[in-house]
Amino acid sequence: VVARYKKMRGMNVLSPMGFDSFGLPAENAAIKGGMHPRTSTLNNISTMKRQLAQWGVEYDWEREVVSCLPEYYKWTQWIFLKLYEKGLAYKKKAFVNWCPSCKTVLANEQVVNGHCERCDTEVTQKDLEQWFFRITGYAERLLADLGKLTEWPERVKTMQRNWIGKSEGVEIDFKIDGADDILKCFTTRIDTIYGATFIALAPEHPLVNRLVKGQKDEAAINGAIEKMRAESKMERSDAAVEKEGVFTGRHVINPVNGEKVPIWVANYILMDYGAGAIMAVPAHDERDFEFAKKYKLPIKVVIDDPKGPLDAATMKEAYVEEGVIVNSGKFNGLPSQDTVKKIALYFEENKFGKRQVQYRLRDWLISRQRYWGAPIPIVNCPKCGIVPVPEKDLPVLLPEDVEFRPTGESPLKFSKEFVNAKCPKCGGPATRETDTMDTFVDSSWYFLRYISPKSSDRPFETELVNRWLPVDQYIGGIEHAILHLLYSRFISKFLYDIKTISFDEPFRNLF
Ligand code: ANZ
Ligand code: ZN
């Protein structure tokens, strides 16, 4: 409708259509139908094209893009290589989301309330070596540039803002009593430092073992910690879940008053946020309050309600609002909100810690142990290590004759012909990377390909792309808010940075 209207107004309209056709949905459908994903995908494409033609939808079919064909995914692999070249694609071992039904890892963005975005199975954690894109390096720009997107729905921008989750606070260096170690804690409420009555560490915190070693009930403490480690991340981040913890027998020194503060390990502290350790202020934080009540830890009021003083002995819940600072030495009487910065500076001057910005956003996990995707263009050489496939050797073709049913390992692993390769660097025998890329990588740049869908020597024609794009009118569902719409913004910014396009936001108007 929009395209037709604009055309009738005499505008130059480019209205293309294409098929984002790699990935789990297409592959799962093929398995269900007992067909090869290629056959079933191409069949579906021709059915859809016939239907669209019958409706009389005016698309420019000369510009059709099909992401599962080599002439397209060659360039998806090219983008991977460019990211690798700039240090923005890397491999690391980490606890990652695993869907036991789809038998593959998932990106954080593909886990919805702890369940797989595709099949709704509960996601578990697995310690695996995987490929990531360093989207966190773009966190600040992805956040700040939301301000440029004046024609985007507020709701989508809010979802992206929350997903990126910027927090400004202080990383405190606590000295551990009777040791040389420093324990770092991240807080957004440094104004409550005098109210810290215990420290809480994530059960996975690297200092835990050293702290507990030699304590008289070491075995019991370790048992309790093991139990917490076994709880799922999903459970542990749920505010409603029962708080569990154990005292390590050790203390830190609070730098502002020299007080000894006991160190606990607690299930509600997550290792992959902030420092994986907190100063707990039960009087002013709900979770800390619940924990302190359960384990009979002291509660100390340091922010008073302007409506009347608080009494730690009778408080029924934490007071989490702003107020007047009390019981806090030289900061007494100051308004809590305006004093955060002052105390942060005081910490920096005295080398008690430093101001820090944290993001919730994590790097984008892009490798999948599934068949129907673009192979990651990497060769592993016993001599040279990880070696990128040279651009001239692209595409790395997806083999057609493999058993593609998911087993938990990439089906490409079982194709000798695919796996065995020559190292591009030393020419010696090597093996190919067998994971495929997340289908959201394919769709993070397709709008650029519409401009010159048949270019065979480059992903897109920069000059034409700069003339037509950013997209004037983009239409899509809310389910893409923190997936496709975030990934496309990231990849556009990257392509802008390597000077292949002249704009760094891909979609002007979003409906
Ligand atoms: C002391 C404090 C006092 C806090 C207070 C809050 C209220 P956001 O806004 O999400 O960044 N925190 C820090 N790291 C954590 C982790 N790894 N796992 C669980 N909780 C963590 O929240 C920052 C606050 O969340 C931090 O500030 C810390 O608790 C907690 F009255 O520190 B606060
Ligand atoms: Zn699944």
C-alpha cells in the first residue's frame, strides 16, 4: 500500500522482496516434512512467490534475495571475515544457552523467559567453545543513536534501551581481611556504602575457593556452594525464588569506616553481571533485605524517608526510595540522589574504587550446531591455529549430501569432504570449522543486497546503496525488537566504520 501510494505520487520507489531462508525454522519444517531443507525451502519459496503474484503485490522480483543460496551467503561469510579482521569475531569457551530440543546453542536474545524462542523448550546452560560477535563494543553507540530514530515506535526503542541496560555506578575495591586479595563489587548506590552489612558473591566467583580454603567447616560450605551452582540462572535471577546463602567465615574491610563486613556466597548474585559480587545493603535493597531477615544479618538504615525516620528493628521491607543520608559520617544530612556523584569522587580520590559503566548487553553468540546455515569461513590448522578462509576462496559451500538431523554436534562434522582442508597459510593438512552461523547474521544486512542483488565481486555497490538507503519505510513485527532490529543496527554501524556505506542507521521509519 505504501509503495503504491508513493509511486502514484510520482516518487521513485524501490520495493523488493526476498527470503530469509536459512536457520532453525526452515530446517525444523524440513525435518518434519521428511525432506532435505534445500528442497523444502526452495519449494516453499516458489509457492510463496506464486501466491504473492496472484495477489498482485507489486514487488520488483529482479531484486529478489535468497539468503540460503551461495551467491548470497558468500557475502554473509565475507562480513564474518571483515568482523574477524577487526577483532570483532572471536571464539571463546563460555557458559552458553543450550536448547535440548533444537540441540543447538542460542543467543541471549533468542531466550524468551528462559525458553527457546523457536520451540519453547526450557533452555539449559552448557560450557562450550563458541563464536561471538563483539556487539558490546557498540553498546554505547547503539544506545545513544536511538535518539536519532525519531520515526521509530517508542516501544521498540524502550525495549532496545532496556536490553542494552546501561548502569552507571562505582566499582569498589574491598580489601579482604587477613589477605592481600582485593574483592571488587559493583554498585549503583554508593550513597548507601555505610549501610553495607554483608558482602555477597556469586557461587561461581573465582575467589570463592581461596576464601573458603582452610575454614573449619570447609566441606559444609563447599557443599552449600555446589548446590547453588547447580540452580539454573533463570531460577537464580527470579526475584521470587528462595534466597540461599552461606557464610565463608571471612571478612572485608569497609574503606569508609574500617568496619569488618562478613563475606557470604548467595544464589541471587550472578557471575556474568558487574563484578559478580555486591555490597549488600538490606535496609535499602529488597533482595538483600529478604536475605538478611532469613539469615539474621544486621540491617542498618542509612537513607531516611523524608516522611519520617525509619527503624531497622520494625521495617517490614527495604526502603528503596531516595531520601536524606543518615548514619554515614561526613555525608549525614545530604540528599541521597545528589550525593552519589560526590561519594563516587571521594572514592576515586582515596583510591577506594572507581566510577564504572555497566551494560546488560552481552556479545552475540553466532555459532550453531545445526546444518541449515552459512558455514563459518574458518580453518583450524594444527600449526597455524585459527586461520580465516581467504576472500578469494569464498563461498565455503554447504555440503548437500550429509545427514542433517540434529544430534548436538554440527552435522558438517561428519562430512569428510567438507572437514578436510588445506591450511590457507601453510598449505598443510587442516580442518574446517563445522558450525554454521545464526540465521540472524544472514538477515542483518540483506537490505543492502537488494540494491545490487547480482553483484558477484562485492556484497553491494556502495554508490547505489548510499543513494537508496537508509530504508525509508521498514515494516516488521515487534518480535524483532531486540533481535533483528538490534543486529541490523550493529552490522550497519560496523559497515559504516569500515567505510563501505555512508550511513550508520539502516531504517529511517519503522512501522
Ligand atoms: C548496593 C546497593 C544498595 C544496590 C542499594 C542496590 C540498592 P543495575 O541497576 O541492574 O545495574 N548487583 C550488582 N552486581 C550484581 C550481580 N552480579 N548479581 C546480582 N546483583 C548485582 O543494578 C545494580 C545493583 O544490582 C547494584 O547496586 C548491586 O546492588 C546489584 F540500596 O549495590 B547495589
Ligand atoms: Zn529450541
